[in-house]
Amino acid sequence: MKNLKQGILTAQSCCCYDALNNDREMTVWQVYLFILPIGLGIMTLAASLLFLFAYLMSDDNTTRLPAFNWFKRLIIVAFMLLSIGLFMTFGHFWG
């Protein structure tokens, strides 16, 4: 059974698409998935700053409260996405 598994691993490592990633190289889709949370986090951070600007510039309380609530939600999501993305990216390169 062990020889069969080793044969499968060897055969897969010769292919262009290495699903098991035997040689510890990052494939294109892995790089994309590692960088994706960083990009989404930056975009969410920009959206949260728009809501902060809306909160600061508004004089009406009916628009200030929802803008601040959205700012709080998006800033938390942005830092979570950035933390996950940076952890995955640098954890792979430094680990």
C-alpha cells in the first residue's frame, strides 16, 4: 500500500498541476488564495473609511448612527481579513 501511495505521489509530482504540492512549491491558485484576503481587507478598509467620512461630515443623527455602525462593522472585518491574509502569506514564507 505504501508503494502504491508513493507511486501516485511521484506520478502527480511530474504533472503541471500538482494537487498535493509534494515539492513544497506554491501553485498559482495557492498564491491567489493567500493574497486574496489581503486585497479584500484593503478594499474593506477603504469602504470603512468612506463610512467614517460620512459619519464625520453628517449633521443629521439619522445618517450619523448608521454610518458609524457600518464603519465599526467594516473596520472589524477589514482587520480580520488583513490578519488572516498576512498570517497565511508570511506563515508560508517564514514557516
